[in-house]
Amino acid sequence: MNDLSLMTARELGKYIKGKQLSPVELTKHMLQRIRQMDGTLRTYITPLEELAIIQAKDAENKIMKGEYLGPLHGIGVGIKDNKFTKGIRTTDGSKLFADFFPSESATVVNKLLHGGVIMLGKQNMHELAAGSTGTNPFFGTTRNPWNLEYMPGGSSGGGTASLAAGLATLATGSDTFGSIRLPASMCGVYGLKPTYGLVSTFRVFPSAWSLDTVGPMARSVGDLAIMLQVMAGYDPNDPAILRVPLPNYSEAIHNDIKGIKIGIPTYYVKGLDEDIAMLFRRAVVQLQYLGAEVKELEIPELEMSTFSGYLTVGSEAAAFHNEWLKTHPEDYSPDIRSFFLAGSLMEGRKYVQAQQARRRMVQAFEKAFQEVDMLLGPTIPIKTPKFQANWVKQNLDVVKRTLPFTVPVNLTGVPALAVPMGIDSNGLPAGMQFIGRHLSEQQLLQVGNAWEQLNPLQFKLRAETDNKTL
Amino acid sequence: MGEFLIKNNLQAQGFPVIESDLVFIKDILLTVQKAEQPLANAPYLNMEVPITVVDKELLK
């Protein structure tokens, strides 16, 4: 058996189901690793050692009695700390909620628990899920396991860093303007932002109601599929939930991708860092090698994304935080407080214009999906940055650079799968995103799995970028 | 919007103002202002029905 901490849930699940691996032993192994490494990495705000052992013993008892619940049974999961957990501190990464103990759990947490997961702990995040670097002055800044001087991304950076370091087998994220995809790319793991309304957001701290989604993060596409199967589905408590039949997300995952039509919006190849441009070009060639048909597309409506994204996130977040910004301004970091206060100054008329622009973008995507099966672009245009001393300015600058690439998916409600595409010249991962039509998760996972078989983290650029002919 | 007006508008809404925030707020608003330019290339945007979260409570 390989190193338990770096095996996928699918691999571990076979051993657990076959009673060759004890969930208690697995959980103890993971908790020990968290104790050893998380003082530096800070991927957890609240580890749940005692609860995890209780849950693992319960899983073991059930499995020994033949009551196997499915592929997540006995698997250790990190829960992003914006999801309510009954009786367990839930901070949203914020000093405002440092002592908040919810009386009920988020629907998605309950679904995972019914699937038999072990909750390893509540995971660190960029404060209030409103930033993209992973800094957190209140609970400690998460470090990128690939190089501690670099950011893990955010806001779900605790989860993606824990996956990269083997401190969780699976992790839950949320994505309002890139918070699953961006840190997945910076940490070299996989993350799925589902169709808006596919996964319940009930009792998940809101960031911007009309954009918020909850999704899975993992070290393999196969693990995303089994996780999404458990997380998705109707919830009467969520007014924005979809009532749709769920396909078997794992069923077609091993199909090849010959003939799949992939469109690259020209919007997504402008202003790229040189490394990102080279890695992306190489990825496109590899996808063609796998049999995909690739073409460029003009989608000029995407140029409205930055305006629409800032207006929507800023205004909705400002509405949620209105009273706390007046009574507890010192409980916010300067970057987050400034973002929300700027939102308080945005005009209602412009918020409505932003929603009108969103409809144009939805229409433009629908038109594009008449020509191609999915779209592709780098997840973000920049290399993973090193932490800078002026972190407030850096946080706002990283949002400014990355939001135009991540937020179109949120504005239009479509799903996107972030996958690693290679290693940049600093030795840090970079990622790209497959964007599908509404409810096309099954196809995205199929393409993502085919891509994963190429072992994308083998694609390395040297610091001197000596291969400029790519 | 300059820092003076930002401060005035925030105070008018009852927000305590931290002086060191003003430069960041100004930069965000400037980003939004610049990002508004592509809307000029979207004719009759005002005729579009805005995206809304259509809520079951509304449809009862």
C-alpha cells in the first residue's frame, strides 16, 4: 500500500470496502500528519481530532457489520470554515464569527456525513471568502506546500493546500468569483465549480447570493465525481436549488475525448504571463493529441465580466455586512473592509446594469455552446505569486488580475473544472479551466479525467524558460 | 470619486471611516469605472431583463 496520506479516495475506498484498511488507522495517520505539518502550513482553523476518531470508529463498526455506505465511507474530508457545523465553531475565516457555534449544519455537510465521511477539521480560508491569496491575519495565513514563500490562493486555500500536502483526502470549497478554481490551480489539485443551484448553499455563509456555489476539491478527477455525487441534489431549504435528476458522475469518466469540440475564447489568451501562455499552448497541443477538436472563438460579451463581477460581489457582500461594517469595522482586514465599503458606494442602477450584462453573457455562452462542447482557458492569467510584505495591496491586486478570468463562470451560472496544466518557472503549479454548459458536469469530468491521465504536473518550465519555441 | 467624496459618502451612510482604507476604496472604484467602458459596446443593454434569482417564494 502506498503512502496513505497521498492516496485518492477511490484507492483508499477499495481497501476500506475490502476491510483491508481500518478507517480508524487511516484517520489516526491523517491526524498525526496534520499535527506534524499544520503548524507551518495553517490549512486548518479547527482540527477535529476527537470527533474524527469517534466518526472513524463508527465507520469501522458499520463496515465490519456489512453496512458500507459508499465510496466516501471512512474517508477524511476537510470542511471549509464557511459551512455551518452543528455545535462546532464556524468562523467564515473572520474575527466576526470567532465564537460562532451553529445550532445546525449546512445541508452539504449533512449530505457528506450521511455518505460516511470523517470530518478531519474546519479548514482555513481567505477571510469571509472574499479574497484570492489565502492570507488570514486572524487565524494564520495558509502557505503553499510547493513553496512556503508563495500563496496557496483563495478563498478555499486551506482545502487545496491540505490536499497538496496530504493533510486531507478530500476537501470542500465554495466559489463566488473563483474560490475553488484559483487555489486549486495554485496548489496543483483539482476543483469543480458546479452549475449554480446544483449543490445546496443552505447554512453556508453567503458571500454574494446570486453567485455562490459549493463544490468538491480533490487530488483526482475521479474523486471529484464521487464527491459531487454525494454533495449535489435537491434541498427544500435552498430557494435557489435546482430540482433535476442527477446522472452517475463516474459512469462516463473513462470514455475517451475523441471528437470533443473545445473552444478557446480569445478573451482568455490576452494578458497572460509568459509562463502561463507557454503552458497553455502546450496543453492545447496535448488535448489535440488526445483527439479533441480545438478552435478559437470571439465572445466579446466577456469584456463586461469585470464590471459585472465587481458590482455583483461588492453590492451583495456590502448588503450582508452592512451592520457589522458600522459596528465592528476593526474585525475586518483592511482589504476586505475596503472591498465591502466600496460595494456600499456602488449605485443601485449600476447593480442592475451588471445583471443586464450577465444576461448578455449567458446568451453569448449559449451561442458558443452551439458551436463547441466546452470552453477552455487558463484559470488565471498570472503565475502563483510570492507573498509580499504589503499584503493588503497585494490581496486587492491579485483579485483585480484574476477576477476577470474566474468570474464569468459565476456570472453565467455554468460549471467549470479546474485542473493542473503544469509547473511554472518558479516551480509552482499553474492551472486551466474547462467551462461547460449548464449541468454538463459529467462531460467536464470525462475530459478532465482524460487530461489527468497525461500527468499534467510533469510539464515543467525551467526558470530560464529555455524552451520558448513552444 | 476622490478620497474626500468617498469619506463623505461613507459617513453619510453611517460607516466609521478608517483613513488608511480610502486609497484602497478609491482604487477599487477606479477599477470598476474603467471596467464600465465595454458596456458602451453592448447596444440596448437597458432593454435586457436583469438576471435575478427567481425564488419559489415569488412564484407561489
